[in-house]
Amino acid sequence: MSPSEAKNRIASLGAELKQHSYSYYVLAMPTISDFDFDKKLEELGRLEKEFPEFADPDSITQKVDGYITKEFITIKHKWPMLSLGNTYNEQELLDFDQRIKKAIGDSFEYVCELKFDGLSMSLTYEDGKLVRAVTRGDGIQGDDVTMNVRTINTIPKRLHTGSYPDHFEIRGEVFMHLKAFERLNTERIENGELPYANPRNFASGTIKMQDSAEVAKRPLDCFLYFLYTDRSLFKTHWESLEAVKSWGFHVNEHSRLCSDINGVFAFIKEWDKRRFDLSYDIDGIVIKVNSLGQQEELGFTAKSPRWAIAYKFKAEQAETELLSVSYQVGRTGAVTPVANLRPVFLAGTTVKRATLHNADEIEVRLKLHEGDWVYVEKGGEIIPKITGVNLDKRKTGAAAISYITHCPACGTLLERKEGEAAFYCLNDEGCPPQIVGKMQHFIDRKAMNIDGLGDETIETLYQKGFISHISDIYSLKDHSDDLKKMDRFGEKSITNMLDGIEKSKEMPFDKVLFGLGIRYVGATVAKKLAVHFKNIDSLASASLEELTTAEEIGERIALSIMEYFANEGHKAEIAKLMAQGLQFASEEKEVTLASNTLAGQTFIISGVFEKYSRDELKDIIEQNGGKIVSSISAKLNYLVAGENMGPAKLEKAQKLNIPIINDDQLLEMIGG
Ligand code: IVH
């Protein structure tokens, strides 16, 4: 490479890597695979060595990469949070093993651990209490995210057992399980929000949220993998892992002690296969020298420890041709694009389709053109995604693909609501996939769970003109003779279906409420609403203030509920379902009184609590004779306030001079 070529390459690689690093750390939306990033970083490092005259002193190769976000308090790490050197093949690992042998001789062991694909977190404990949680940031200083980390169930807020030191720091990886990721991401897509590309981004996006109550709704987990203490307490890393496990920390059960590099290779080989059986993503294996004394002897380079290294699995990738883009209309009217691909074999299955999420993915991120050759990658998710385009293979004159303007099912002009990523078809009463989708949602296992009736039958019954509203399902019994005339149905299956429909009338209120398909009202929210409002009339007539006093109900959900019940068609539909005998009220739970201490007193519970959910506190109050009310008035006796309660509520309570107590004070009132 000529010097002028090298100069250009160094400049362009540097700029590109900074951009990717920004997307990764600040936007939490990676624009390149880790593998490609590391390769490019390595190329830049090599060129800078060969042509030091062109190296930028501020180059990304000179830093522990990362960015600091603004909204949190910045905290300097007591011990810098370094990254690990990466390897991708056996040879690089053998080189690592040789380097260690050269420095400390032949007598040492390795600990192999899974490399969890999340975000690293430093936790500080004083006198057994979690006092601080800080993100890695740029490695030197990070964000104080203690409030958010407190919502993670598997991180102990207080240690109960073990002889832990008064002061210590423990580091680990915060991540989201794949199941939770898929569930929450599907909800986001249904709600027209931008989905996260993978569980890691979802976890890091969550940890950086300003509202801890929202964080609490997104289940996160954390594996701890390194202990820092002022005085050395253990001889080996393995011993320290065993100890922290006994103090109550979540330590991964798959770590293994290996006597040499061959043991490490066996571990890697095993987990390259088994990683797909885990309930969370890992992107490699971390190999650490076990003896803490030897770790100290080996020391650090500017960026990473010499006693540890990461072996990264290669994300399985394939290249194939984009044949077309098709569009699916969901029950909410959101129109989702899907890429149809020339079939290609990838990680055990043939891939024919990939999700494209929304218009921005096509037009902004990937800038897809007709006939493009694209890279597909399979992460932990079932549906593969397109990670990039091979521009070398783009045909000259190929037209850019633009997102459609009209509904592919009914031709209505699509609209994008402000602040949302998805386009919607608003013709909900007349657009067939929306009509069918709503009925399919109603009969779904998580909603009314109707035996003998499946998605395909709903589709057929709609096409034959038997049903077009949820309530029509309950009139099918009046058409059993006509149904029997249809060739696809046997008498037995019709009886089963009608029995299943009849039986569904016993399903509890929260399932019915979820089945109605009110926007943003998922299964959990429906449960909370059913508990709080007890019947459909009080829910339908609730004001914005009353709705938002219910647990987990924010303004977005509240407004959607109000909009739903303002619609005459919806009201008529509910009246029909009521007439058919469906459950529109919760069964009254019999409260067994533990005491009468709170008799005659009224309470409102607001905010998030460390030890109890709001529902648990509500039960405690009711079991001791107290009453929960829904809005703040001068008559209210107590406001039980947790962290992060709404400022408006607090202000109103203060104005009215209402005593504000915390959960401990409430428990004291009933004698602990
Ligand atoms: S040890 C100084 N162990 O990988 C060594 N890191 O590329 C500190 N990671 O920043 C790290 N699983 O976020 C260690 N079992 C594990 C890990 C792990 C995932 C992450 C961690 C670190 C990054 C380094």
C-alpha cells in the first residue's frame, strides 16, 4: 500500500469506526457486527503501526472505546473497567497461552466462563447493602444507574449470609432473557414503536432509561463475574466465584476450571453448539488465569488484562438475493414489511424471509435497492435479520425500494402517527386482515383460549360471511346447520367448536378485557385493570386521573383506553358480549382481615417500592381494614409514596396537607 493510500485508508477507517462506536454506545443501535468491527479495528491498528506519521493521536485504537451518556451523574471507577482482547481462532488462543507461559511458567490453571452478551455493570456494596451501580461508560467513568439496577430481582439489595467484606465492588453483565426480549419486542412492534435489534440493545436501552418504574416492567437479569476488594481475600478467581455465590449473587453455573489450553478448547467446542440451547445470548467464551497472584504478575496493557482473553463466536452469516418485499397488516393496522429472499442455508435451517421492521429500516438504515444482495444473520432470535447490503453486487440502475403508500389489503392511504415508526391503515372496520386479526387475537391462548377454534377456522368463517366481529363468534350456534353444509367441517369438529365457545363465557374478566384488543392493553395490563377497576363500567367511565392511579397505568395506556371506550361501535360490541353472558366483572376476592388497625382510613399508593409491589401493599392495607381510593382529595388519610412517583400527585398531596408515608411507616402502623 502506498503512503497516500494508507493515509486515506487510516482516515476513512477511523471515521467509520467512530461512527459505529457512537451508534453502539450512545444510540444502542449497532450498525456493524462485532466481528467486522474488530477486524476493521485490527486493520486500523496495523496501518497506524506501519505508517505512524498518519495516525490520529485521538484515534479510536488509543482508547477503551465507549461513550458517556449525559442524563446520569458520572462516577469515576475506582478500578478502571477494561475490555478484553478478542480472539477468533485456535491459533490466536495458542498464542495467548504461549505468552502466559513465557511470563509465569507452566504451572497455572484457566477458568472458562460464558461471555454474556449484555452490558457490564459495576456494583458497590457497603456493609452488605447495594449503594451504587455504575455502567462501564468509557472505562474510566460511567453513569450512576443505581435506581434502575435496584429493579433487577436477581441483584441483592441487601446481603444476608456469608462473611463478605465491609466494602467491595463486584462486576457483572446485565442482560435480558430471549423469551422476555421476544415478548417485549413483539409488543413494541404491535404498539408501533421501534423494535430493538437484539436483547443486548434492549437491556442497555432499558438501563439508560430515566424512569425506573418503566425499567421495572422490563425483566433484566445479571450474572456476576469479578470481585474487587481492598484486601485480597482469596487465592483464586474460582474461590472468589464460589464465595460470592454464597453471599447471594447470581453466578453462572456453566463456568469450568481447566488445567490447560486443551481443556479450554474442549469448553469452546462444547459451547459453540450448546449456546443455542441457552435462554440468553452469549457471544463467546472468556478465559481467565485462575490464580489471583498470577493475575497480578501478568498485569495489564493499556486497554485490557494480560491474564484474560475473549474467544468470540462468529455470528453465522450468509449472503443472498433480495427477491421482493411484501407487507403484512396486523390486527392493529400496523403494516410490517418482510423481505423475501432467495432460499439460503444458515445455522441449521433454510432462510427464505427476514424481518424489515418498518419504513426506516428499508429506506434509511439499509437503503435497499431492487435485486440487492444482502447479508443475513441469525442472532438468538428465530427470525433472521438483514445486517447489510453487498454494494459490490448492486446492479447499475437498480431502483431504490420505497415503502408502500397504500394498504396492501384494502387500498386505504397509510398514515404515520407522530413519534411512531410504523405506518398504519386506519380502516379498522373494513380492512380484512385487521378484522380477522382482531378475532384471532380474541380466541388466542393468552386471551379467551377457545378450544376447537383456531386461526385458520376464523379466517374461513370470515371469508364465508359467518363472522366479522368478535360478538359474531357467540352467534355461530344459531348457524350450525349452515356450518354443517360446509365441506371442511365435520359434525364432531363443529360440536367441539361450539362447546369451546360456550365454555369461554366462563373466562375471567381480565382475559375478556385483554381479548378486546385495546391498544397498549397487554395481558399484564389487563390483569392490573381488572383488579383495580373490578368491572367494565367503572373502567369505561374512569377519568384520566383515575386511570393513572392504577398500578402500572401511565398516560399513554390511559388515553388509549379512553379512546377505545369513546367509540360507539366498541360500546355496542361490548353490550352484545355482555348479553351473551361473558364476564365483565372480577370475582370479588374475600378479604380475610388480619386486623382492624386501619379501619376507617383511606390510602393511595404511588411510585415503586423496593420490597413490595403496589398490589401487595394494597392487600396489606385491605387485610388490616383500610380502604384504597383512586383519587387524591382533602378526605384522603395517607399517601403511601415510593420512588419515582408523579410530581403532580406529590404536589397535590402537599397542597392538601395529606400525610405522606413510606412502606416502612405503613408497616409500623400495623405493628410491623
Ligand atoms: S471479565 C478485566 N467475564 O465482555 C476483565 N467479562 O469484552 C473484565 N463479559 O466488558 C471482564 N461475560 O462486559 C468478563 N464472563 C465474563 C464476561 C465478560 C461478558 C463482557 C464484559 C466486558 C466485555 C469484554
